[in-house]
Amino acid sequence: MKVRVLVRLKPGVLDPQGRAVHHALEGLGFSGVEDVRIGRVIEMDLAGGTSNEAIDEMCRKLLANMVIEDYAVEKLGEAEHA
Amino acid sequence: MAFRAAVITFPGSNCDRDMAVALEKVLGVPAIRVWHGIADLPDGLDFIALPGGFSYGDYLRSGAMAARSPIMQAVVNAAERGVPVLGVCNGFQVLTEASLLPGALMRNGSQNFICRTVPLTVENNQSLFTSAYETGEVVRIPVAHHDGNFFADDATLDRLEGEGRVAFRYAEPCNGSCRDIAGILNAQGNVLGMMPHPERAIEDVLGSSDGRALFESVVGGLITA
């Protein structure tokens, strides 16, 4: 089972990296960039039957720092990895 | 009985030797060096130090992997029993990741690695780690970090300030930290995490000896206890 976890900074937490990339995009002449936030994608290969609770626990205990980050779990269809 | 201090080494720690040297200079006895991969600490410790460095290459988040290494459960247990625990720089990051201290250390606001000696204000000299300082005293201690930007929500910050748990504050803005916080204590007062490196400031030949009082505070606290 393929699972993709998207870890993002919580709204309101300042993202200096995103801000620097935002400025760099403007420096390259791209207009209309209103905000940039940088997150992290973690893809895992899990044994079939791994429970949603176990995946949530992995996210809360290690993959995301719940003080500053939120996470979203996406289960990937087989087709995408065929 | 001699003061028993331990310095934990994680893969990628690089200030562990400096910490051990500083402890030995102040205590007069060598610190015990402990590898992260073991699950038990030596018996009868009076002090545990988590050193600076780049444990696990800062993979995932600074301090995140080290906080889940085998020795950390023993460190958490010792902290809960009241053993003094000091985390410096990466050690502070590990303490927040291990939930021994609140908040998180994020990338510096400037995006730059900051490596210089900075002025710090001692906010609270009533703690185990700061009793040899004066409240309001400004000391000079080096910082060397990329992820030292302390973040916590306003309720947590208010609680830290209200309970006197801000031990050190940058006397001038340094890395974007909320309320210029440089070092904080846990609720019991026996765990201190700080980004500046007191172990790099223990004799004048190093540029400052202002960090020495931190180690002297801990030793003094135990002798008078």
C-alpha cells in the first residue's frame, strides 16, 4: 500500500524558506506570486492492512512536528504506481 | 561523592567534546561519555548534557531523529525524576522534539547560518542553571546555528514568561525567535534548553568566560541542596 504524507507548516507559522523563494520568483520576473509556503512530501510503502490509526500515529509521533506542522495522508491508487 | 555528569553523543554531534571539556574544567572530574544507541544511562547521575551538532544530519527536522533514539527514553525518565538536563543548540532542538520542552526551533528568520558571539540577558537567576548570574545581567555567549528561531504559540509564550521559564533572551534580535527567546526551562526547572553555547565560553582565551557561571550554578545548586 502506497501512502503519501504531506507535511505543511500550520497557517500563521512564518515560513522563511517560502518567503525567500517568493522573493526569488519575483526576482526572476514572475509577477502575481502572492504567497509561497514550503512543505515536505513523504511517501511510504506500507504492508496491506496497515490501519489509519497506525498511519496517524506515525505522523504525530515522528513525521510531523505537531507544534508547527499539519499533515494530510493520501492513499495512492495502484494505477498511479503501475 | 564526586559530581557525576554525562554527555550524550548522537551520530553527528560535534560539540560533545567541548561540553565534556567544559564540565571537567568546572567540576574537576571527567564527564561520562554516553553513546545514544544504548538504552540505559549510568547510575547516579547529577547532570546530563545534550550537546550541539547536527545529529543525523538534521534529517527530517533538526533533532527529530535523535529525540527518538534509544537513550532518550532514559533521558526523559531521568528528567522526570528531577535530574538536571541541559540541551545546547542541537541539544535544545532534541529536547523540544522529545517534548521535554515546549515549542520548536525553526529555520533562522534570515535564512542564514549565524555564527557569532551575541549578548544575552539573564532573565531569571532563580533557576538551577542560572543562580550564579544576576537577573538582568548581559552576558556574551557564542551562537552557531541555522535552526534557532524559537517558535511557540502565544499562549505557550505567555505561560513561559509568566512562570519565569525564559532563562535567557537575546539582548538584540538574533535569529527571529519569538520574543527574542534564547533559552527556556521546563515547568519543574530542571531542564534547560538554549541555542547559545555556554561550553564555548568558559575561559577568556576562548573570547568569553561568561558561560562558566552556568556550570558553576549547577554544581553550586547540588552542593547546597
